[in-house]
Amino acid sequence: MPYRSPWMTPELDSFRDAVRRFIDTEISPHQAVWKEQQHVDRSLWNKAGDMGMLLADIPEHYGGSGGNFAHQCVVFEELASAGDSAFGIHVHAIVAQYLHNQGTPAQKEKYLPMLASGAMVAAIAMSEPGAGSDLKGIRTTAILEPDGGSYVLNGSKIFISNGYLADLVVVVCKTDPDAGAKGISLLLLETRECPGFRVGRILEKIGQKGQDTCELFFDDVRVPAENILGGIEGKGFVQLMTELPYERTILGVGGVAAIERALRLTIEHTRQRKAFGQALIEMQNTRFILAEIKTEATIARTFIDRCIVDTLEGRMDAELASMAKYWISDLQCKVIDQCLQLFGGYGYMLEYPIAQMYIDARVQKIYGGANEVMKEIIARSL
Ligand SMILES: Cc1cc2nc3c(=O)[nH]c(=O)nc-3n(C[C@H](O)[C@H](O)[C@H](O)COP(=O)(O)OP(=O)(O)OC[C@H]3O[C@@H](n4cnc5c(N)ncnc54)[C@H](O)[C@@H]3O)c2cc1C
């Protein structure tokens, strides 16, 4: 009997079908154009909003689809399964979680409906040229003006996903530069008609070329005081530590779907391709490699399903999320490399999806916290 994830339901099956149809018509055919222009079409965000997949795990009261984490996982799985690497919906969904879990009632009412409909595109800006893994070292500051009406934001960010299209950026900044981690806050920056805010060039990456990854610059940008996430200064570091497990878990969710896709594509190819008078899959080495990958894919699926269930039941923790992020992304890169080898020269050609998967996967070990940082987090629990 084929394995079925314990969190899947008939209702999620229907949702998955609808998401798959949307991807087939609105996402897959446009990848080449998006790669060329280095970002998706702005209209994709509105269409995805109409379809109900942007904030699938946010209550209807805030414009979301009223589902749970499983609904959002279905979206991430289907995108990975289709080989999409352009649509920055992951970051958008992450920002929605920050707002929903950490925002004031007014912040939730104001922003979540616009994120759900695609009227606003979201980004989160943590990394800076001088500080990525070590976020306590950021230098972007937001200093409250003496009258208390607004913050003055100065600094810059790098590698920001959705940076070119974002209308709302959660900026990690220091509201008290002398207070260490306790001086960090998250500021909600509306980017349209915002004097002093500038988007730098879209960065040239080795993969995920359809996604707009940018530098952002803030030069005396005035942000209303009520835009501190949660309404209180100095909570930013704790807010980050609380929300980062969501980001790390969803990287694992996409990673497992990518591993499963690589296995599917490689079984198909090695069945068709012949050498030395037989199909590649009839050679013992091929069968052994694919048997190993199938075993590892099964272990990864079982593990991520446990993570999804733990998240649904509210008991996901930082250690488990770090394990999912580091172990699955390592496995994803290893498996895709092994699969590419079985494609021979065709595996090196971009018209073969396995080649695209190879270059798109590499960053999984870096962003969302480098895998070495994940091991530090896990080691703290030893
Ligand atoms: C395509 C892409 C999209 C991104 N999107 C975003 C985004 O939307 N928002 C955002 O804020 N950032 C984003 N990032 C940034 C990403 O999160 C950082 O690149 C990452 O956290 C690593 O930081 P860094 O690049 O400064 O590397 P560094 O901090 O300089 O680390 C370099 C390397 O040093 C090693 N290292 C670091 N710390 C340790 C440690 N404690 N122990 C052992 N080894 C260590 C690791 O091997 C690490 O890879 C993105 C990056 C990329 C490439």
C-alpha cells in the first residue's frame, strides 16, 4: 500500500489538485521569462491571492484562507514538485506568521488582508553585508525621534528575497545600538513612496534566477513609531528566535518534495536510456543507487511528516526545525548530485530538469541559517 502522510485529508487532496492546476497554468509556463527578467510578474501575486494560496494558514478574519500549516505545506510541496524556483511565496508566508503571531491587533488588521490578496508583497530583511549568521552584529539602526512620532532608519541589507517587488519589508534593526540583542527590533516598512528607501540591483545568482534577490538601502527613512512589530521596542531578537523554526521547517518541506521529484525523474530516465544493450536501470549500480535514494527519501518523508504534525499540534521546537533544515538540505544536494550522474551528459544540460534542480538546491544549505549554525543550535540541546 503506498505511503500516505498522516496529516493529509480528503479536503487537502482537493486543495492539492487546485494548487497543482494553478501551478501548471500560471507558474510552470513562465519560468523562462521570469529567469530572464530576474523576477516573477507582479500579477502572479494577485492571481495567487485570488486562488487562496498565499496565506493558506492564516484565519479568514484576516483575509487568509482559514486553513492550517498543512495547507501551506501542500503549496510548498507542489511548487517544489513542479520545479519552481522563482515564486517567493515562502518568504511572504513567513512574514504573515511574524505579523499573525507577533503583531499588534492593528498591525494584523492592516497588513494581513493585503498580504492574503497579493495587494502587498512581503520580504524580511535580516542579513547585512557585515552580518548574516551573527544577527547580533547588524548595524542598521532605527532611532526614535525626540517627539516619539517616527523612527529614522539608516543602513543597508543584502540578499533580500522578494526585494525588488516587496511593498512591505520587515526590517531587523537596532533601536538601541548599545543594548546588544535586547536592542534589536523588527520594523514594518512600507516601501511605496518612501523617501530615503532604495532597492539596489537584483543580484546575479547561480540558481533561482527567476527570484528577485536584492540589496536594500535606507537613508534617513522615516517610519511611523506604531510600525514596531508587536508595539514594543527591543523584542526583535526573541521574535526572530520564535519564528525562525517555521522558516526552517518549510525549507525541509520543500527539500523532501525536491528529493522525491529527483527520484521520480531519475527512475523514468534510467528506464528509457539504454547502454551496453540494456536499460540503465537494469545495471546493478543504478539499482543500488536508486534503492539507497528511495530509502533515504522514505526516511526524510517520515521525518518531515513528524515535523509537520508537531507544528500542527503546536509542539515544534528550534532543535527539531534545525535538524529538518540541515539534514534535509544536505540530503537534497547529495541525492540530486547522484541523480544527475545517472543522467550522464544530459544531466548537465539545462533543458533537463535535474540540471536546474542541481543549481537551485545549493542555496538550501546556506539560507534560513547556514547548516553549521543549525548544528550549533542542535548541539545546545545535547
Ligand atoms: C538566494 C538567497 C536568498 C536569501 N534571502 C534572504 C532573505 O530574504 N532575508 C535575509 O535576511 N537573508 C537572506 N539571505 C541571506 C542568508 O540568510 C545568509 O546568506 C545566511 O544566513 C548566511 O549568512 P552570510 O551569507 O552572511 O554568511 P556568514 O555569516 O559570513 O557565514 C559564512 C559561512 O561561515 C560558516 N559559519 C557561520 N557561522 C558559523 C558558526 N557559528 N559555526 C560554524 N560555521 C559557521 C558557514 O559555513 C557559513 O555558510 C539569502 C541568501 C541567499 C543566498
